[in-house]
Amino acid sequence: MIGKALQDNVEPGEVIFIDPSLVDDFWKRPADVNAYFCGLGVENVRHFCMTTQEFIGSSAYEALDEVGIVFIDGRHTQEQAKFDYESFKGLLAPRGLVLLHDSMVVRDDKVYGADKAYKMTVKYFVDQLKEDPSLQVFDLPFGASGLTLVRTLEGEASRSLHDWLGDPGLAKT
Ligand SMILES: C[S@@+](CC[C@H](N)C(=O)[O-])C[C@H]1O[C@@H](n2cnc3c(N)ncnc32)[C@H](O)[C@@H]1O
């Protein structure tokens, strides 16, 4: 949906999709991934079949420009959510957003199989973010375990909306 929205926008944009396909084989073969998105009419998704840990060591990460939205939905531990967040927060546009999925409930996650069940603790990382006065953090209580939106209030983000509108470069963000 994000890819389609970016594709339909008047300004160009793409989705950098990082998933090592650890739950199933869905994202393993580049041709299948490409066919899946093209079948939905979406041609602006670049998939990297690797963990975030691997991706941040890649030349693709080095080459990344400003990022508008970071959607975090990987392994649902507070440690991994923090790792994903910190890997991209420095690249976030001044008016950018971070979205953390499955962020409101602590429960068992059996997505890797019942024998590999682990505690979903993204909420604990979100609780830490809520302590930071430089951030605005908003929970959306939908689905089984919610979604949280985060944005910074510092730096360029602290400028008034009128300033933004007067600056053609930033108004695009
Ligand atoms: C809850 S699923 C999200 C699935 C995804 N939204 C989809 O539609 O396929 C969690 C995903 O996190 C990925 N994952 C697990 N560890 C990861 C890591 N260290 N870095 C990036 N992705 C990871 C898994 O491969 C899995 O597909």
C-alpha cells in the first residue's frame, strides 16, 4: 500500500523493503518477490533479503538518502525494535515518521513456530520512547497488538508550519 501510494504520487518515491524471509519462503526468490509486487501493480519496491543487521553493512544502506517513513515490523523484541529504529533514525526527514507494528501488547509470538515462541516486547521499547520529551509518540489501538507512530520535535521539525510552507525544499518532505 505504501508502494502504491508513492507510485501514484506526483513526486517519485520507492520502498526499501528489508526482510530475510525467516518466517516462510515468501521473500526468498527475487523473481517471486518481483512478480508478487508487479502483480499488484507496484513497481517501486526494492527488496533486500537480509536482516537489518546485514543491511546496515551494505552499500545500499550507504547510498540511502533521506527516508520519509520507517515501518518497523521485524522480530518483535524490544532489542530488535531498538536496533531497527536506531539504524534509520539518523536518515529520517525532518517531518518523517517511524511506525512500529505490534507495539502495544506483550504476549507470546509463535510466528517462527511453537517451539521457537518468544515474548513480543516492542511495547517496552515504545515505553522508553514515551519518556523522551523530544519525541511525539502516539499509539493506534487497532488489530491484535496495535501500531505506534513516532516523530521528533527537535531541529528542523520544531519550525512552524508556516516556515515549512515558505521553504520549497522542505515543503516537499
Ligand atoms: C511479523 S513478520 C512481518 C511480516 C511482513 N510484514 C510480511 O508481510 O511478510 C516479521 C518479519 O521479520 C523478519 N525479520 C526477523 N528478524 C529480522 C531482522 N533481524 N531484520 C529484518 N527482518 C527480520 C522475518 O523474516 C519476518 O518476515
